[in-house]
Amino acid sequence: MRYLRYAFLIVLAICLLIVALANRDPVTLHVLPSELADFAGWAPSVSVPLFIVIFGGIVAGVMIGFIWEWFREHKHRAEAATQRRERERLEREVDRLKPHAEKQDDDVLALLESPGAAR
């Protein structure tokens, strides 16, 4: 299974490299549309290779998805934490009561095993 994963990663890396090599032409990214930039008097832009834009969009989409899922699963994590605290509380209670229960068992066994108890 490990070799299959490595083979997949190598094929993925080759595909990404091919996409990057095919999209090396520079593109200009503008922060604002031209009409709004003229109105604001501020028109920042940057010129980068197209593959940077493509990979940046993929990374941004994945990160937005991770953050969205993290917020969506908050209720499940909160419930798990509540159940863990309850389990730990019950384990402490069992540990606290265990010596008392063992002592009672020992007393009962001691009475049953005493020479004059079963007559």
C-alpha cells in the first residue's frame, strides 16, 4: 500500500509539473476592477506566471474547505469532549468506590469461611 501511495504522489507531481510548464506565461492580477480602480485612484496589480494563479486557487480552495469543515464539525468535537469528561468522572468514581466494594467482599468471604459461620 505504501508503494501505491508513493506511485500516486509521483504521478501527481509529474502532472503538476506538466501543468506548470504549460502555463508559464505571465498574467497580470488586479486587486480592483478597472472602473473601481479609476474611481478609487488606487490600482495595485502584480504580474505572475499563470501556474502560480492556478495552484494558488487550488490551495486557497482547499484551505477554505478545511476551515469550513472545522467549523461544521465543532458540535461533534464539543460532544466528544463532554463525553470524555463524563467518562473520566465515572472512572474516578469507580476507582474511589472500588476499595470499599473489595473490602465488603472480603468481609463477606471472611464470614463465610469462618469455622462457625455455616452451621
